[in-house]
Amino acid sequence: MSDNYGSCLCGTVKFKITGDFESFYLCHCEHCQKDTGSGHAANLFSKSAVLVWQAGENAIRNFTLPSTRHSKSFCKQCGSALPNVQMRGALLVVPAGSLDTKFTIRPNAHLFITSKAPWDSELEAIPEFDTIPK
């Protein structure tokens, strides 16, 4: 069993997750694209890990898109995505980018690829930079 730590961008919210992740998915559905402002959401999932808020719990807001199961938690100060418990407490969903702890889990799969953004393909072929290019 492992411990992972995370926080929001502004540092107001901090959390600890004890336990292992069973899966890691990159979701390309239209909801996740809108939710993240990117080509996909990168979320870790666990049915057994335990989430403990260490700071800023009063800054957490939750949103569920009406008539869907799409749900997210975020910091009211900076808007960063945060873990949330779904399916009546049966599933912990953790945005991979919210973790401060380095992890080596590789994504299991891409989901909803029929909704994939048209620009989100062959990205490994474009130039890479360590910082902002000059």
C-alpha cells in the first residue's frame, strides 16, 4: 500500500491518498475536454484507496453536470481539479496532475476516442522543449 500527496495550484487545498490505484485512463469525451480545457482528462481510479483532506477542505467545490454522471471537484480559489468520491462512495477519482508525489503508473487506455479532438494525434512527432522556446 502506498501514500500519495497532492494539492491545488495555489496550495490552498492539500490531500493525502492511502492505497493503490487500480486504473489510469485518458478520457477524450466532450465533457472531459470542456472540464479540463484540454484534449483529455487524465484520471486515476481506486475502489479501495482512502482520501484525507489535509488543508483547505472549505475551499473545495463540487460540480455534477445535470443529467449525467460527469462530476468534478475543484479549488474555489484557483480552479484546479481535485479528487472526488463518486458512485455513492464506491470510487475515488483522482486527477493525475493534482498529485505532488511522483508515480510510475502508465495509463491503461484512451477512452471515448470517437470524441477525440482533431488536433490530438501524432503529438509525439512535434518538437519538444525543456522550457518556453525562444
